[in-house]
Amino acid sequence: MFVESLLSPVLSTDDVHHLRRVLRLRATDRISISDGRGGWAIGVLAADDQVELLADVVREDAASPVTIAVGIPKGDRPEWMVQKLTELGVGTIAFMECARSVVRWDGERGERQLYRLRRVAREAAMQSRRVWLPDIPPVQPFASVAASPGAAVAEPGGGPLGASISTVLIGPEGGFTTDELACGAPLIDLSDQVLRVETAALVAAVLLTRSR
């Protein structure tokens, strides 16, 4: 479970309901709580629904520097992708506006989508016992992501994934344009097959996180 502060941990109403009504938590059952910023501790949920810590707070190393940036996929595929990238330990999950993007998250719609995806990431982090929540920033233009240090563009026929690469850009369904491929970032090849956006994102995440 995640809380804002481990110094004065307070669970959300939804989390308390889940523990009490769904998991049938007993007074002696221990729970692990985290602030989503690398800190965690063991505690119990008291009768008044307050968390009582049973041990000191543990601090883990900084979040993974790995970033996966994608052109926004259609339908419910962003949710599935965010869930799996969170489980794999990706530090930042970014969504880009590309020249051939079909899906656009503008204004309030974009804010709603990002709020929902951050909830998905939170639930996936709890399931995978992750103590660093991934960063899911507002939608960014392709050019700004491509210009970030350590960025590389996924494209069939590209080179291998080098040790200096920490950010992989995955194109939308229609792929990157010639101008986007000429952005100056190195091109890397993820597979001999043509991959869907979400599949390419997972392949890149596995390769990046395993190389760290």
C-alpha cells in the first residue's frame, strides 16, 4: 500500500476497504507500506484504521533511470502497457505526440487519461512490491523526448542497444516519419519481426532494465 508520508502514514479509504473487506485483514496481520519514493516499512492496521509501524523505515536505491516513450496506442492498450512496464521496473513511462499519431490526448481528456494511467501504475506497483512509483509525465512532443540525453529511436534495421542508451522511443502504429528518423538520435533494432507499440515497449524495457 502507498501513503504520502511514512512519518504519519494514512491509507486511502479505498485501500482500507480493500484490506478490511476484500482481504479480510486481521488485527495481527502485517502489511507493507511505501511512500512510492523508495521508502517502505512494515506495520499493522489498527482498529481505528490507522497504520502502526512495527519497524524502522527502509530506504532503497534510486528509481531505475530507464525511460520508455511511446506514440499513444489506441483503445485500452495504454493501460496494459503501463501495467507491464511498471512490473518490469521502468522509471519513466512517457507518451509522445508524433507526426503519424492517430490518438491525441488534448486538454481535459489528456488529464483524465494520465490520472487513470497513474492509478493503473500504482496498482501494478503494489502487486509487484515495487517501492518506487514510475513517473508518468504529461504528453510531450516527439522532438523534446528525442533530444533528451541517452535517447534512441526504435526502428527496424537500426543498430544494437548500446550501454549509453537510457531512453527508447517507440513510434505510433504508422511508424516514424523520415524527418523524425533524422532527429539525430541513434536508431536501434528491437526485433526481426514487426512489433505492436505495446510489444515493442516491453521488449525495450526488458533489454534496458536487464542491462543496468
